[in-house]
Amino acid sequence: MPFISIGDLNEKEIIPGYSGRAMHTGTMTYMYWTVDEGAIIPEHAHMHEQVATVLKGKFELTVDGETQLLEPGKVAVIPPNVKHGGRAVTPCELLDVFLPEREDYKF
Amino acid sequence: MPFISIGDLNEKEIIPGYSGRAMHTGTMTYMYWTVDEGAIIPEHAHMHEQVATVLKGKFELTVDGETQLLEPGKVAVIPPNVKHGGRAVTPCELLDVFLPEREDYKF
């Protein structure tokens, strides 16, 4: 079944203010986030490559010590094991793509 | 440099009505399309896994003989070597993620 409605996926609050719906393709995990204004994700790192996209809103992201404001049209490519964290400047809809799959997002 | 503005990437019309900007991460290619209303991409297949996302507009996609209307919030996961094609019902902005990288989109 190649077609997936994001709204049909289970939603889970992973950390306060960050609720996600996860789609797993077998090779990648697509995580669709709804984020509350002001919510902070502390700096962290993981073995997955990550591409961070803001679908709606403004999100301040720090990658390896460099901070920039992401909006639709500006993305971040985060290599494996590189520290990153951020803050929702407005309510946001985000898409994070992880390679390989995030086993911890299988809920 | 982890931050990339899509508008800074080179744009190329790949087939009539489909202009794309390609971002290559080393493992994946992110292709950001601007598509004219009514433009058709004929059925084709490739060895890359593909996840098709409509960022703006409505796009009618056929995957392995099944046709559905994609809009923001509904995506398609196209396995390697599976035939697919489609038509822009409205002017569209699309994001296709390919795994592995599309060598033919390095322009």
C-alpha cells in the first residue's frame, strides 16, 4: 500500500511539546512533528543521519554549535553523531527524515 | 555547512513543466520540484526508493496501477523498480526523496 495519510498514523508526545507521527519505509523513518510554541529540544546526538524540514512556522536550530532560523525553504542536513537541538519560535510542523530507521520511534 | 536554502540551489527543467532543485546528502537526494498545472510525468521506474510529498497543490499519482490524489498530509512510498507516473492537477511544489542518491540529478 504505497499511499499513506499522515493523520492516520499513531501520534505520541515524545518530549514535552513535541508530538510525532512516524512513518517507517524499511530504510528511513519520516517523523511528522507538531510542536508547541516555545518548546525546546535539548542538545543530543544519534547514529542516524537526519534531514530537518520546517513545513510550517519558524524553528531555531543549533547544529554543531551553529544556530540558524529554519522556515519553509531552508533545511538542515545533520550528519550521524553530530550534536543538535532547538526551539520552536512559533507553533511548528516539522518533518525529520532519519536514515536508517529510528527503532525508538516504532510506537 | 549543515544549513541549506533551497532557493540557492541550481534549478533545471528536467522534463517539460517539471523544474527541480536537487540537494544531495551523500546517501539521499532531495529534489524540490516546481510543477506547472497539467504537466504530466509519464510512467517510469528506477532503482531508487522514493518518497513523494506534495508541499503545495494537488498531484494525481499512479503507483503500480493504483491512482490517488496527493495533497499536503498524504504521501507515497514507492519501492525500488516500481512503475509510477502522474499529473499536476494544480500548480504544485513537490518534494521527492530518493535513496540512494540520483546521479542523474547532479547538475
